[in-house]
Amino acid sequence: MKYSNQLWKQRLAGRLPAHLAEEIDVFEDEIELRRQGKIDERVFAETRLRRGVYGQRYDNGQRHDGITTRKLPYPEDKPTKGPNTVWDAPGMQRIKIPFGGLNATQLEVLAELAEEYSDGVAHITTRQDVQLHFIHLDDTPAIMRRLAAVGITTREACGNTIRNVTACPYAGVCRDQVFDVTPYAKMTAYYLLGHPECQDFGRKFKIAFSGCSRNPCALVRMHDFGVIAKTRENNGRLERGFEAYVGGGLGAVPYQAKLYSEFLPETELLPTLVAIARLFTRLGEKRNRNRARIKFLVDKLGIEEFKRLVEQERAQLPEDPRWKEALEEIPRYREEPRRPAALVEIEPAGSAEFREWLRRNVYRQRQEGYAAVTIALPLGDITAAQLRRLADITRNYTNETIRTTVEQNFLLRWVSEADLPAIYEDLKAAHLAEPVANTIADITACPGTDTCRLGIASSRGLAAELRTRLLERREPLDESVRGLRIKISGCFNSCGQHHLADVGFYGVKRNKGRYAVPHFQVLLGGQWGENAAAYGLAIGVVPSKRVPEALERILGRYLAGRQDGESFQAFIQRIGRAECLKMIEDLREIPTHQADPSYYVDWGDAREFTIGDLGVGECAGELVSPTEFQLAAAEREAFEAQLHLEKGEAGEAARRAYEAMKRAAQALIAHRLGRAPQDPEQVVETFRKHFYDTELFFDAFARGKFAQYYFNAHKRNGGPWDEDAARKQIEEAQLFLEAAHACYQRLLEQEQPVI
Amino acid sequence: MEVQHINIKIFAREPAPADLAGAIPVFHRWIQQDATGELLIDVADYRHVPEGPGVMLIAHEAHYSLGPTGGRLGLLYNRRTPATGSTREKLEQAYSAALAACRRLEQEPEFRGSLAFDEGDVEVIFNDRALTPNTDETFEALRGELEAFFASRWGQGTFVLEKTGEPRERLTVRVRRSPETALRA
Ligand code: SF4
């Protein structure tokens, strides 16, 4: 959509890491191939998801405008970008930020992208990612290039892949940590990125690192795989390792992760993850996406059997030299302060506001004289202008040590205590010093109906409303209430992590007469601490517009009824579900539409409420087999061949055409035999033996003719080429690819179980 | 020089309304009524973001937002799809669309009497750092077009142009009609 997309390609040529540049070129080709109808829409959808290019609400080309569902009249000259997904409809770009670590230049680039391609706002997610909304698909390669130029990739930010690897934002500076997990999270993120064993999952896989078991910063127990730093004595040496958990997850059915190992030595971290990935690929559910997360596999097998099978896989893994190399990097990881340490009185004279900010937003690091400062963002949103100011602050006061947090905030680390008054003033000038960190007003919310296809009620609308009310309260909140957490999801899928909050909400719909009414299910007593140790208790639904009253009552009841020092969780446990329900029961009453139509409109909206806009989520991704991916990659090679021919590069064109055939042959071999050889000679021989001699590849009319094209091309590969010969080879490659697709289809039909 | 993605912000007169909630039903109505003749998609509420876009009307060709970006309330027209014609024609298109939206907003029941825009107090933002980098050279190269366009609107010599902001921002030009001229208008 941007006029300058190709300019960025030229301008950044040679300035990106080669592997990232190639990846983005490949994606750009895939966009072009889809535009030409040469990639199936499902394959393309999963392809873009694996680059973090996500769908958004209304991208099916229709929307309920409050009166009726209307078609959004996008130009009709383009294909879909996924099943039922309009090419020109705005989408979302998720940007993976391993362990939430960013630097000042990266903040500035995010600001540029938010302004030029999005709506001027960047959004921090509950998994330390950054998201930009209202993005056009055609702009995504330029966005990726600009990110790659500052060392950020969007690869595998969505889709059925290893998602962003998260870690405590305090890792390295935390007073409670066993050791700094940052370099381990980093090593894991980059080792698993694009790892061949992680490409055929039935669903996504999320990993988290925590430095201690007490604090909630990494929420290990709600992850597919999560580890907590641990050490043990081994022959007089202190050995590093992890308490490892597997099979946790929120979603509609929340599961607490099971203890996989009380001590997984650091040397076993990567091999164990690869072994788990292999097992998940092999035994994980693929057809029913609702049961495809690893938590279901762990549950089905039982943790002991799961562990036995992982260990079996582990034993068969060939040694990977990168395991050792990655570990050798660990001691080299360092974060240094920019300014000298200063031991100052942490409650100095200053304005009441400043003291409140010190109290709420500032954390004394384990390193004397330094503090970590939380920048609490409203609903995880930050403007481009604020990002630039934050970049300046990050440069001026620290060695560019800033992280995103799972509470949708930023954490500035290594601030000299002497600089706290000055940094407060700078943050305040940028509207980034609100003293609400770690308080009830710092509400977490998923995108909900604002942009998510699956949203039922407006989680962000409700969060904004509650936040405003909490901040504008006249009488101050009691300390015991101020420290509680509120988390809101737009539907039961729990991206807002509502299960883990003291007070959680998720969107549902109820009817009154012929009208739909937005509601929220209320959950109480979830445990954020101890790495998400307990999930909340669902007590009943309340109309959206009465949630603020419900919250007031719940907090009031706790304050009035708690027994000395009783925590909110303990209080909820003690009074039980029935008592909890009584607190909100009368609020469930809904006036008729005629008496009060405001109940029938969601927060931050003006339309009559409907769930008619609900779509199919892309969270799960499209289930696309590796064979389909390989065939798509072969198509891309053929496409590249054509481009080289147009540039007069006959030799390269012919080589690419040959490569296309080889890749398609490998795809079929891998499908049939599990793995394909890499050596071109072996590929030809294996293909001949299993597809030509058996006549599996034969076309009803052309018989083995298309396979012969490949054999001939193999013989000629590397020889001199003129334009005509190269063109002929490209045409033959196209025919070979067609035959490969047809053969794959026949194989699938043969493999269908007979019922 | 190829110029695309011109944004126009027309500032609101003081006193500007503090509460922008009224823009939510207004923009939803615009969608229902196809008010601008463009493909209008949805409404995004960013009132919680300090100096953010306020309330946005998300659209295919261009987003509209009523908000305090940069610290002052205004209506921002943010062109997304490439526009055709000369730079002058693109300026004309963006400014006219922004001004039409301002006039429409002023007449909406939610804002009638409480919101007025000063069409002579404008920011032109070139929302593409590759095409129009934020440099003095780009500004000088575009100055003539900008002067000619605003002269055609307000009259020769009745306004001042000023390049604003810092180098990391997009090329931004503030255009202000001089107070005497504004009074006469
Ligand atoms: S919880 Fe539901 S509404 Fe919220 S982002 Fe997840 S799928 Fe969407």
C-alpha cells in the first residue's frame, strides 16, 4: 500500500543480516505468488502467520454497523490472503521480542513503523511482543526489512510454531533470582527459531523463563514449557539448571503445567526442548485444533509416560554442536550500567507525586545503587512520540537496557538511584510516569472486540472504563486492595490471562428478549504470584455496564470481611463460590431495551451489541503440512527462475528451475519416507526408486514424462545455458511442479483411512 | 519528487472540548451513512492514551482521528492509499477531505457549539520517510508547492510556513494564517 516499499528494499540492500534479508525476499515472493493465484490460500495464510502477519476483525469484508451487517466494498481485483480474508483489509503485525529485550534504536524504529504503517500507536502484549494494528499486507515486507535492519525478526511470531520466548523482565537485577535467566532465554529463542523439528506442530508452543519460583514475573506454570532457575551442588561445584514444567496453558480450559523435572541441567535444556518438539510433532493432535496444544498430550499420556517418551527421543537425538556453542556464550552475556551507582535515600524530599511514583514504580536492584523503573502503559499502548522520548531516556540514563513486561509495560533497568528525580521528570514530561505500576489500576487486557476476530465483548473498553474510575476515585484505596490485579479477556480464550488475576473477567453474550447483551464472566482469586500458581474461580456473569459496580462490591466486601491480614485469594476461598455469587446476583438484572438501551451497547462503542461479527480465529493458524510448505517453496524457486530470466540471467534462471524440481521431489520423498536426503544425487536416486520405478508419479496420459524433465535437468545442472534453453527448463519445471501437486493429492487420497 | 501519504491536521480552536466520547457515536454514524464517500471500516477508541490519536475512524483510503496528538486537539486526516495527480492536487485532496470532516464534526449534535476548527491553523505531515525524508532540502523542495497551494486557498502573503519537530519525526510543516487575515476571513 505504501508507495515507498520498494525504496526500502533498495535502501536497506546489503544492510540486513543475510539470513533475514533472504527470508523477507522469500516472503515477498510468496505474496506475489499468492497474488498470481499460485499458492493456495490456506498455505499462504499459514505462511504469513509464521511471519507474524495476522488477521484482524472485519477482514472477512463485512461488519455490523449497528443497524445491519454490511459488506465492506474493498477493491475486488485481488485474491484472498487466507480463507475468507480480504487482501486489502487491515491486519496486525506481531513483532517478536525475545525476553522483551529492546534498545533505543529499536524503540525509534518501532515509532517510525507505528506512524508510517499503523495508527501511530504500538501495543505491548501479554507475552512481551509488540503489535502494530491496521497494517496492509503489501507493506509487511518493508516493515520486516526496517525491523531486520535493527536486529528484530517477526519470524514465527504467530502460527503453529514456537512463539516468543518470554522471561522475567527483572532477570539479572532481581533481588530474589537464583541466576540471570536472560542469556538462557535468548539462547533458546534463537536456537529454536526456524528449527526443523519445530515446523510441524498442531498448535503453537510457548516457553517462559523465570529466575525464581516466588514471583510472578514469567508465569511459568501457564506455559507449554516453563523453567525456573535452580542450582545444585555437584562434586563441590555449583551446577546450574532448571525446575522444568510442561503442559500448562490458559485458553478455554486452563491447565497448570506439570513438573517435568526438579532439576534439568543447563546442558540438557536445548536437547530436551528438541526432544519435546519431536514428540509433540509425532503424537500431538493435528486434526482437532481445540485439543492440539501440548497440555492435552501431557494430560492424555500422563506426565510419567510423557517424560519416558521424551527421554527416549532425547536418547536418539544426534549430537548438535550448537548445544555446546550456545552454552559457551552464556557467561559472555552482560548488562552494564551507563551511570555510576549512587546510594541515596530512596524516600527523599520531593513532591507527593514523586514519592508515590518511587513507591509504586521503582524497584531497588540487587546491585546496590541501581533501580529498575516500571513505565506503566495504559492498556499496553504507547504513541510513536512517546517511544522516541523513551528512546532518549533509555540512552541518557542507561546502557539502553529496557524490556517489555507481561503486564504490558516497559521496565527500565540499571538506573542510578541518583538519577531517579531527573528520570521521573523526563518520564513525566512524556506522560510516562503514572504511579500505578503493580496496582489495581494497571489493568491488563487483550485486544478483544477492538481488533480480534474472536472477541465477544470489549475487553479494552471495559479496562479503560475501570482504569479511569479507579484513578479518579476521591477516597484513596486501601493498600490491601491497591495491590490486587485485574485482567480482562474479550472471550474465553484468555489472551488477557483472566485466570491469573485476583479479579478476572472474560467476555460472553447473553440475550434479553430478542436483543443480545454484552456480559463478562467474573473470576475471583486467581494467583498471579508463585509463577501463576492457582487459577481463579468463576462466580457468574454480569452485564458489561454493571461490571464497575460489581468490582466496587467485591472490593468493598473484601475490605469489610477479611480476617487479619487475610489475602484476597484466601478470602475468596474461605467465603466460597455461593457467597461470591451473592455479591453480584442482583446486578445480573437487565432492564428492557426500551427502559435502558445503554445496556445493549458495549463500552467504547455506540452500536447495538451483536456477535454477528465473530470470525474464525487465526491464533491456531492453518494446519498446513510440511509437504505443502515444501511445494510452495518449490513454486517460489520457479518464480525466482522467471525473474532471473527476465533480467537476462539464463544460468541462474536454469539453476533455480532445477532447484524448484529438486525441492518438489524432496517434498514428496519426505512425505512418503519421513525424511528426504539433501545431496542432489541422492534426491534423484531416491525419487527414481520410490516415485518413478513404482509409477507413483506417473500422469495418466503423460506417464513418466514429467519425471524425465527432472532427471534431464539434473544431468545438465551446472552446464552453460542460453536464454531459450533456460526458458524451456523453466517451463518443464512448471510441469514437474504440477505433476508433484497431483501426485501429493493422490497420495493423500490413498492414505485416507477407509471407514 | 514523488510525494505520497500526505497527512493534514487542522487544529481545534480554544476552548476545545476535553471529552471526546461524543466522537464515537459520530464516527459510527458516518460509517452507517457512508458520510465521506470513502470505505469507512471501524472506530478505534484511544482516549486513554495521553496525546494520542483520541478517537479514530479507521478507513481504507485514509484514517480520520479527532485527538490531541502532539498536545493540541485537532482533526487528522491520514492518507493511506497512494493518491493520484500532482503534489498540488494531492495537497488539495487531503486538505479538502480534512476540512470537510471538520465542518461535518462541527455540525454534529454531539459537538455543535462546543467544537470549532481553525482552518487557518494546519499541520502538513509527509508520512513517508523514504519518499520525503525530514531534511531541510526536502522542505525547500516542497516549499513552493505548499506556498502555492495555501496561497490559492487563503491568498498570497497571508500565512507563514514553518518546518517543525525534530529530525526523527516525519517532515512536518506548520502553516498558519496571520491573525489579521484570519480576522478578515
Ligand atoms: S481472549 Fe479472545 S478476544 Fe481476547 S485476543 Fe484472545 S481470542 Fe481475542
